[in-house]
Amino acid sequence: MADSDGGGSSFLWFLAGLGVGAVVGVLYAPRSGDEMRDVIRSKAQEGTERARHHARRAREQASDWMDRGRDVINQQKEQFRSAYEAGRQAYNETTVAGTEPAKNL
């Protein structure tokens, strides 16, 4: 039972190590608090600008895809319209010429 005080001394050693670690950390810190805040602020601004750039590029790309899709749809509509008109004209020519087209039964 002589080791019953061991828990208290372990805690004191832990606090001593914590204090030494804090002192060493402050002595060997690469920058002061103000400098570190400036670096963090600068990096945050760079990240914000990069995100804006990527969002702008994504919007432009989506707009390009929409334009391409619209062009393809317009081409398809024009081809359908031309085919419809050609079929209609052929039908009218055959009925005007006096011959009725054969009906499928």
C-alpha cells in the first residue's frame, strides 16, 4: 500500500510535461499569432477565390452544354419539319394529279 500516492504524483508529472510542452511549443513556433492569423486569412481568401473560379467555369460549361443541346434539338425539329413537309407535298401531288393513293386494309 505504499504506492497509494502514485496516482497523485503521476498527475503532477503529467502537468509538468504539459507545461514543458507548452513552453517548447511557444519557443519553437514558426510564426507569431498575428502572422499566423494573416496566413490563415490569406489561405482562406485563396480558397474562396479558387471556389469562385471553379463555380464560374462550371456555369460556363453548363451553359455551353445547354447551347449544344438546344442546337441539336433545333436540328432535329428542322429535319422532322422538312420530312413532314416533303411527305405532305408528296401526298398533295398524288391527290391533285387525280390518283388516289392506295389504302392499306
